[in-house]
Amino acid sequence: MSRAHSATTIRQPRCFLVYALAPAELSASAANQAFNAFVADRKLPLALFHDHFIGQPGGIAIFQVPNEKERDALLADKALAGWQVDIQPLIFSRSPAAFDEQIAFTLRAYREADWESLQNEERPSYGNPRLEAESATEDLDNKESA
């Protein structure tokens, strides 16, 4: 598991971003299941967000890392052995509330968009996200299911 040197020195609570690409020999479905198991592992810090990639099996996750013990657990975890993994501590996202506020700030400051309004928008009903996660491909055939 690759990690930034800075990740090993972090002492204060903050969120960490995990970017993981599955090995080429792992099917998209197996990679999806492995990444979900990684995110769900209760021995690791609390996962605030995760998603999977289209094109190459893998995913991204944001973990709340409140102390050195949980940081070390995340950095030492072997669940994604053989994967290309990068772990980076975040600057402004120091807690779940700060992660949420950083989303709101980014939208407001750089796009003049309102996070609360966007959260109330109806989710698009095209494609099948579960199928996309299992295949790492965009579902173009199923335009009306969600």
C-alpha cells in the first residue's frame, strides 16, 4: 500500500482520502466486493464516503481518522494487498462536518452553487449504478432504471 510520507506523521484528527486501483487480474465484480469489504471493515476508521470507478476497477474513499491509533490501522491495513493504493491526509476536512462544509464551500466559492439545494435535487434515473459497480463500465442500455 503506497502512502504519502506525510500520512505517517499526522497527529491531529482529519480525514484521509484513499485512492485504490485493483490489480489487472481481478474482475470488476471481485474488485467491487473487495473494496466494499475494505470500506465496511470496522477495524478501520469510519468511512464517510466511497465510490467505484468506471474504466478500471477500483474506488475512492474518505475516512475520518480521529487519532494516531486509527491512522496506523488504516495505513497498515492489508485488505487491498496487491492493489495500487494511495492514502493522503486532507487539509480542510478534519471531521465529517468539516468534510460536508468543504463540499459546500467549494460549490459556493467556485461555482456559486448551493449545497443544500443540490442535496434536494432528484437523483437522475438513468443507468444501473449497481451494475456499473459490478462491471466498471457505464450502463448505456438501461436508461430508465436506478
